[in-house]
Amino acid sequence: MTTPSTRRTTIAIAISTAGLLSFELAIVSPKAQTTTTSTALAFGGGSVAKDPGPRAVVTGPPAAIDGLDSDQLEYFKGGLDEFSEVESVTDGLGPRMNLDSCEGCHRHPTVGGSSPAENPQFDFATKDSSTDKVPSFITKDGPVREARFVRNADGSPDGGVHALFTLTNRGEATGCIIEQPDFATAVANHNVIFRIPTPTFGAGLMEAIPDAAILANAAGNSPAKSALGIRGRANFQVSGRTISGQTNNNGNDGTVARFGWKAQNKSLLLFSGEAYNVEMGISNELFQTERDETESCQYASVPNDHTNMSATEPFDALSAAEKFAIFMRFLAPPTPSSKTPGGKPSIDSGRSLFNSTGCALCHTPSMQTGNASVPALANKTVNLFSDLLIHDMGVGLSDGVSQGQAGPREFRTAPLWGLGQRLFFLHDGRTSDLIAAIRAHRSMFSEANDVVSNFNTLSEKSKQDLLNFLRSL
């Protein structure tokens, strides 16, 4: 059940003459946060299960992963400074962008996390005298979002990011006059979908998991997965967009990609370079071309971010994109709680229910890293609660966008570590309520249907234990 602020408009696209199945594209309203609670009958006259909400945040800088040597720790600190820096026009910001810093999107519960409670994009629209308008789907208390158009004007697939803001009349960008995308028409035509930032805690550990471990885990527990309709596959991104039936692998070397909502990025360096270019408009040595080459809006040489070959210190020679990647690679994983919320007995019961309902068949509790070159990352247990595979999540979560081998209904299993302090859920941030997020996994064709049914049939006390466990992560 959802409140009016989170109702979805559903568009059915059917090609009956070709005998193809129809699919639905869910468009969320601008308001992302909800106050949804369970509508199941109270047990024994008591309370119904409800999301305990995010755990309290202890303010402070992000922690580095245990075991780094003094040099590596200095690189982590330097990467943190770069990750937190606000970019300027002279750095190459724009001409189109969603924000002006990595930290702005990845801020909660500390630097490197996900969307904060107060969306910095709302005020950024008019920063430095800009005359940009705030799109309807960006609210002050909603999640940070990027927008993608599903189709081009001619009906062909789009799927690309359409940056929210421009350099027009902004600060030092004298002479730059370009228009924002027509988001109002895109919203009216149900042609825009959203993505929120993914947390980066423990990302270096996820990067260090061998492909063999991911594929072995995918092949494991086959009878249980088959009984519940769970399939999943790695996302192999092959040359020429050939449909291989494999996982979402990198198109250049055929290895398993694992970062991003559709597991479309292979490595943290690729993730960093793409974000720098797409989210802030700053070209770099991985993505050398400006996304908008309007001549009057160029204020820095291309690529904007690059290796400093005249630097006297090794760290200073690195590009900003490399520094971002190092920061994320050395960022510590989230620390779970053994007692909060609900107490240890409830959390322990919830952990058992997480397994017995089938949640753990996709949200794999742990995997192992391999023989990484950084000892702090080598042969470690990674308690990520994800199989890093893509799964068909059904018409209810379909976004109409394909990336690599991941189709419109397919998404990477979101790692659940750190969920206890997360504010917004699902790829578009449509809800802040954990129960609503769980139930959104159930719709036509979803691999999670039977697992959600198992959750729905639990007693209210058992549901609460499971919710408490998830919020303990």
C-alpha cells in the first residue's frame, strides 16, 4: 500500500500483433519519501510490523578499511579530500551537470554513502546566480536523482542521462547560453526515469571478489532457487551488443561487471570516470569527450581532468578520477549493529528468517575476495548481502532502460550492508519505507514474487524481526 504521494502511473506497452508480451513502466511522483506501514491485520490485538527507520548516525569522517599501511592511508585521505571538493567552471564543470561534487550525492550517513536527507540539487539549481529551474521530480526533502529518458523523439531507445542543470548565467560561465532538457514534457509523456546514488562503502572489497566466486555462487543452491523462480545472471557486456545470455560483463575483456544499478561498470576507476563526466560534466582520460560541446560553454582544455606529469609528488600526479577510485577502494564497509533495533534476540530471529524466506538466495550474505595486490583487500570475507547478479524484477520496477546485457526489468541485487542507515530505497528512491520497498519487488514476471509471498505470510512478529535484522545491517 502506498500513500498518494508515491502513487505510480503505469504505462502498458503492448505489441500484440507481434505476439510479444507487454511490459509496464513505473513512473514515480516527485515526492519520494513515504510513511507507508504494513496493512496486515494486527496479531493478538497488538501492533502490526513496521519499518523501525534508519539507525542513528554518529557524525564524523568516513573510516578507511582496516590493514592499510601508512602510505595507503595517506592516499585514502587525499582521495577523500578530492571526493569532497566542490568543482568550478575552471575545473571543467558542465556545461551540463547534476551537481558539483561527489560528496553532494554520496553524503549519508557520511562521505561515500548515498543520498542525504536534504537534497543539495534543490539549491544548486540557482547557485552562482544560475537561472535554471528545479525539475518537478527534485524536492528539498527527496533523494538526489539523475534523470534518464526512455525513448528519443523518434521512438528509438534512449536510456541516457539527461543532466538536470546547465552553466547558463552561472558564475564564471560568461557567454554560455544553453537550455535545460524539457523535463516537464518528458514527465507528462511518461518518458523519464530516475536513479539515485549507490553507496560506495566497502566498494574495494566488492571489486576484489573474483569472477569465479560470483559465478560459483550463482550456480549454488540451484534446487532452492529453482523452486522459488529465482534465476539471475552476471551482466556480461559484449562487443556489438550481442545477446550472449551471459552476465553483465565488460565489453572489452568479457569479465563480470558489478557496479551500478544494472551492474554496468566493471571497476571503481571506470565508475569514477563515468560519474565525473556524466554527473559533473568533467571530461577525463577515461571519458575524453565533452557531453555537450557547445563552443561558447567550454572554459577548460579537454580532457578537463588528466594526469599531472609535472608533479613532484606521486599522489599529485594522479588524475582526480584516479583519486576518487582510490578513496572508494579503501573505504571501510558498513558496521552492523548486534542490538539495534529491537534487541539481539529479534535481530538473530530476523537473520534466520532472512534465510528461510529465500531473501538470502539473491542477497548472498557473504563472499570472499581473492589474492588482491593490496593486503588489506586480499582473502577477506565480504558481508555485502548481494550476489552481484542481475535479476528480472518484474514490470513494477521496470524502468524501460537497457545497459549492457541488463534489460528494462533487470537490476543488480542491491548490496544490503549499510541498509540500516539508508534513507531512500529502490533504484529511483520512490520510498523511504522498508516494507514498501520489499513489496515493490513483487509484480508480473519478478523473480522475487515467491520470496515476497513468503514475507507476506509471516506473522507480524516475524515480519518485525526480519525488518529489525535488515535495519541492523
